[in-house]
Amino acid sequence: MSRTVPARGALAAWACLTVAIIAEVVGTSFMAHAARDGGWSGYYLIMAGALALSYFFLAQSVRRIAVGVAYAVWEGLGLTLLTVVGLTVFGESLSLQQLAGLMLAVAGIVCVTLGEAH
């Protein structure tokens, strides 16, 4: 049984996408902190830097990953991780309908990602 290993460039692209997702979650989390604090906050600087970093690494990832796939994964996993942050850090709640929608989004991301030509 043989197993194909993705080219180094593809692994680097997925690593860039992972960094982009993490930076998006950090940036958006600090945006929530800044908005809830009211007025000017240093959180805005962290937010801006993290979101700029996120877009930079997203752009790097689309060199090897189809832009639709990269964006779907970036947005979908970001949404999922931000939901976890909202629940754990901000004490937000999640209704059954919201949970169902989140599960559908994750299922869609899996389908889009698996459908990418390798």
C-alpha cells in the first residue's frame, strides 16, 4: 500500500494557512476585548497587527491552495475557534440552532477541502 506525501510547497502553504487562522482568531478576540472595554485601547493595535498578519499568511497560502478552499478553511475554522473563545473566554452561550449551523459549516469545510485536487 503506497501513500503519497504532499510536496513541500503544499505543506508550507497549509502551514501558512494555519498561521493565518491563528492570527485571525487572535486579532478578532482582541477586537472583542477592545469593543467591550470602550474608548481607545491598546487592544486595537494587537487586533490590527494580528489581522494584517492573518491576511499576509492567507495570501501566502493561496500560492499553492485554491483561493476558494483556502478562504473556506480560513473562515470556517476561524469561526469555529472564535466560537470556542466566545464560550470559554467571554462566557457567551450557544443555542442548539447555532450549534447545528456551526456543525453544518464544519461539514461544508471538510467537503470543500476533500474536494480539492491534490
